[in-house]
Amino acid sequence: MAARSFAPTDRNIRGLHTVARATAHARRHILRRRVAVVAPKVADAVRYTGGWLYDQVAAGWEVVVVVPQSSDLRPFEILGATKAVDLESALSSAPYGPMPDMVAVAADLYASDERIRNGVLEAMSDSPTTVALWGENVPSELDSRIVPLQHRLSRAAQVFKSHALAAAAAPATAIAATESFLTGGADTLRMRGNLVSMA
């Protein structure tokens, strides 16, 4: 199967939506729990959050991935993500409409993009949105505002994650039984399910 990527002129790709269309969908389905995964690289998002993402979809959550426009969406389709939105479009759009219940953000994006950093800090201070950071090199400035948690992957999540990693052309590695996050915001327990405190 050929890999599919974003194309600005092709609006019929399953899962690819404009920010306005994704917001309109959220307004129509206001009661559905939502998580947004914000990532600079598909392979990293799958490696750090793939099992958790699959388990959220299996639990009935709507998962929206926010990735660069040239990204291959196949790994996210394998994990069951509902929608994909272009990262730059999302960052340049004014926030409006229902916010996700949770946002999982790559730590390297937090460190490198001031818009991401400001959004995370705002969400952690006065928003009902829970923030989960993933990846390596989480900035120490957040140490007092975040709690380390782990998600124990279901067996199905481990299998789907391994297939998604293969589709992302990531190096073959053993799939760990857990994925680690640093969470903060209005309700860090919103990530409950199978998450356990690492403190």
C-alpha cells in the first residue's frame, strides 16, 4: 500500500480536515471526549503515545492528530485516530470552538515553539484542558506543575502500535508495556484509565 501524505489541494483524504471543519465537527458532537496529539514527527508520536492513543480510541475518545502537512497519516489510521489537522494551520488559527479535554504535546515542540509553549502554559493555568507532555528533555521549568504518570498498554494497543511503527518506518524495537507522560492542568487525573503515578 502506498503511503499517503497531506496535499493542500486534495481535501478528500480520509481523516484530513481543515481547522474550521474539525471545529464544526466538535461543535456538533459536543459530548464526545476529545484528545489532541500535537507532534512534529509521526514516528515519534507513535513511539511515545501510540499505545495510549489506541486505547483512548478503543474507550470511545475522538483523537485528533496535529502534525506537519507533509506527514504520512497511515500510522495514525492504524491506531484509529479520527482526524488529522495541519500543525502550522492549527497554530496560525485563532482558537475557537470546543477545546479538547486533553492535549498530548511533544516536549521538543514545547521547547522549540513559543506558540506551543504559550498554549501549554495557558492550558495549565486556567483551562479545563489537561496537558500531557511526552518525549525526552521535558523542560525543568515545568517540574513543579506536572506529575509523572504511566499508561499500561492493552495487548491490542501493543499490537496496533507495532504495526503503526512499521508503517511509520520507525526502527524495529520491542513494544514496552507502558508509556510515560508528564501531566498538568486543571485535572491531571483525567488521564486516569490505566495510568498510575510514578511519584
